[in-house]
Amino acid sequence: MSVIDLVKPAMKRGNRLDDLFIVGGKLFIVGLLIIGVLLPLIAIFWRGFSPDASEGGGLQAAAEMFSSTNFHWLAGNSIKVSLSVALITVPLAYIFAYALHRTLIPGKGLWRGISLLPLLAPSMLPGIALVYLFGNQGLLRSLLTDSIYGYWGLVLGEAIYTFPHALMILLSALSMSDARLFDAASSMGASPWRTFRSVTWPSSRHGVFAAFCLVFTLTITDFGIPVVVGGDYQVLALEAYKAVLGQQQFGRGALIGMLLLIPALLTFSVDAWLRKRQRDSISSRAQVYLPKPNRQRDSIYLVLVMLICATFLLVFGMAVYSSFIQFWPYNLSFSLRHYNFEGLPGGWLAYTNSITLAFSTATIGSLLIFMGAYLIEKTSTQAWLNSTLRMLSFVPMAVPGLVLGLGYVFFFNLPNNPLNFLYGSMSLLVLCSIVHFFTTAHMTASTALRQLDKEFEAASLSLKTPLYHHFWRVTVPICLPALLDIYRYLFVSAMTTVSAAIFLYSPDTILAAVAVLNMDDAGNVGGAAAMSTLILATSALVSILLAFASKGLILRTQAWRKREKN
């Protein structure tokens, strides 16, 4: 008889505080997701299909818009750019991931760190750097025969922005390898190309397909880079942004928002399907694959990796460098003039607001998301509530930030909505950020919690220890590495987000990433570069500090991980 069987009566009896912790916690998070995701989505569909001409215009307005020549041009541009970016980014990311996992190139940690730089900055930063490099007065303008403003500017900027997202998926796909398959191929005299086609590609092609869908979705729903380098080459995401903020055409914005849900929903569906297909790809007897030395192979991949990283360093280095230039390109002396943020209401207020948002989102979001994952994974009561919470936890993954922001405008800005007082407040920005990045953090927490045996909770109940006390004193310390990863992810994401927040801020709650967009739109490219540099530096600094802090905390709270010396 197991410990769980012995304490089942106690688990059924429970106590009031545990009931409040379990049921109250589940209901609170379910309510949070309903208010933060479902109701704004319903508001988008209501606004888009409202028959009132002042709202959306209904099916007639939708038919007119979707059949117009301008819409076909916008949709064609969006699809062309998104496909081009995916076809460029995914193969390069695959080569990079292959080099890190399947070769013996030196400095893998350094190359991986450089490749993740776009995650630490707003999406506009690559576009700003491209302006300084290849714009009309750019440093390398003579290398281009055409203007950077337009199709190629969008493709280059989006490729840099989406590269680390594709890389993370492909790194995970290529890490799932069984050394026995490679040994068998080698013993049968298979060439490296034959081994790749027979062993490596079949196990990683699902990851390639998922990365392609993700890059396509990120590109078609991003409007930051199109604002900076799009020029006259307009896309759907930018049209939705202009329709709501520039033209007050909320119905048109709602219709485009609904359309942009389609690629995101397809990506979500594909990802779910691929996860099921990949579940049993590695058996319990699998052996870790360790690449063998090959000087020619390693040299080729090292050159390719260095070229990609050099491109990233050139782009981000140029953005940082330009923020310290007095007046580009006529006065190249160093100056802190751009860091005064002239013409930006509040000056440094946007930066301090972003710090507040990032810390609030990371602190509150980490605890809520981790607690929600714990209640799903470690409690079996209220099965219907568990299923509801699990389903709602995956909804944010299928909603792009631009669409979520539009939904918040239509829902929270309703005069009759009792939550209308939140509109324009920091509280609403925190709620939006937590919900926007909920799914990835939830999946991280669930993965860590599934590794813990249920005997922990059973033993705690047998000692009459409340479940909430066990959660705080046992589960949190054991899962501290995953919790710190969630904290870092939420902080950096909230620091760099612009897609949803662009519709929700007020003069008192303007954010740094939004200020970058506004300053660039006003022609203050130097100020935009300066604010982007601050965001990049802050995200990098906090990530490094959390990495060092996690080592110290893990050593202090997880001494059990150390092996005793004989």
C-alpha cells in the first residue's frame, strides 16, 4: 500500500484553508483568463460583425473590405513578406542549431548568447539599425542598389527579429536524438548526407514545420518593423494599427484583427498536433548523442555561425552606437543628447514605467502562473475546473499581441463596462502582459511540476501539513530553477512588448517600447535608438543578475542536488 492510499481519507476531508487555496486559486485564475482573454476576443467579434455602421458594419462591411483591391494588395504584401522571412530564417536557424548540437565548434555558449539578442529588445530595434546602416544617409548605403524602405527592409528586419524564436524550437528538436541510430548508420557505412536524411531530418522535420509556422505568424502580426522601414510597402498589421489609432476606424481594425487570428490559430493547432506526434520519438533506452571530431565540418559550421553572429553584432552594435552620436551623419562626436528624450512627454517616465510594468508582471505573473500549474498538476478535485483551467491556459498562445490589444480596446473601453476604470492604467497593462505571455510560462511550470512525484503531497498530508504550506516550503524551493526562468521570461517580455500595449497606455503610463515607436514616427530616430538601447541593456542586465542569483539560491535551497563525496 502506497503513502497516497494511506492518506486518501485525509485528502478527502481536507481543511478550510486548503479548500480556499485549491478552489479559490483555480477560480481566481479562471476568472483572470476569462476577463483577460475570452471577453476581449468576444468583443472583437462583436465589433467586427456588429450591423451598426458606426461599430463594424456587419457582414456587408466585411465583404466590401475583403473584396477591395486595397485589401488584396495588403494581404498579398503580408503573405509575401511572411513567406520570404520564414524561407530565409528557418534554414539559417536550423544551420545554427545544428552547429550547436551536432558539431564541436568552440564557444557555443557565446554564439548562443549573441543569437538571442533580439529577444532582449523591442522589434523596432532591427529596423532602426537598418536605417542607420542602409538608409538614405546610412553607413553602408552604397552597398545597396535599392532603398531599404520597403520589401527588403521588412524581410531583413523581420528575419533578425524572428531568428531566436525559430532557433529555440529547432534547438529543442535537434536535442532529441538517440546515439544508437547514428552508430547503426555509421556501422552500415552510411555517408554523412545519408545519415542526415535517414536519421536527423525525420526526427527534426516536425520542429522545422513548427518553426516555419511560428515565424510566419510573428511576421504577419508584427507592425513595429513595418512602421520603421516599411515605407510605401504596407501590410495588414500596420493597417490595423493605423485604422484604430490614426483613423478611429474600429470596425476595420476589428475585421483585420479577426483575420490575423487565422495564422495564429493554425500555428497553435499545428504545434499541438506535432507535440502528439513527437511524444514517443525517444525511448527510455535512448543514449545521448555526442558528436565526433571532424575538422572540416566544424570549420564550415563555425564560419557560418560566426557570420550570423557578426550580422547580429553589427545590427545591434550600430543601434547602440548611433544612440551616442550628436547628429547623424553630420556630427559624429559622442554625446548623451538623445538620452534627454527631447520631444517625449515625461522624458524618462516611459523607461521607469516599463521597469514598473516588467517587475510587476514578473513578480505577480510568476506566482499566479506557477500556482495555477501546481493546482492543475497536483490536485485531482474539481476535475471540471482543472479541465477548464487547462484549456484556458493555452488560449493566449493562439492570440497575437496586436489582436489582444484590439480586444482590450473594444472591451475595457466600453462606457457601460464596470471595469472601464482600468483603461489606461498600469494595472490593465500588467493584466494584459501576464495574460499575453501566460501560455509559455505555464508550460514551463507544468513541465517542472510533472517531474515531482505525488508522494511529496501525500507525505505532507500524512503529517497533517496544509497543502498551501507544503506548496510554499517544499514545491517552490524544489522548482526554483523553473520559477526563475519564468520570472526572467516575463520580465524581458514585458520590457520589450509593444504590440498589445500600443492601444492601452495613457500619458501617465506610456512605456519605453511604445516611446520608441512614437519617437521614430516623429522623426527622432536618435531618441528611439537611445530608448531601445536602454531596454536592451536593462533586459540583459536583469537576465545576467537572475542567472547569478539563481546559482546562489539553488545552492542554498537545494543542497540535496549535491552528490556526497565518498
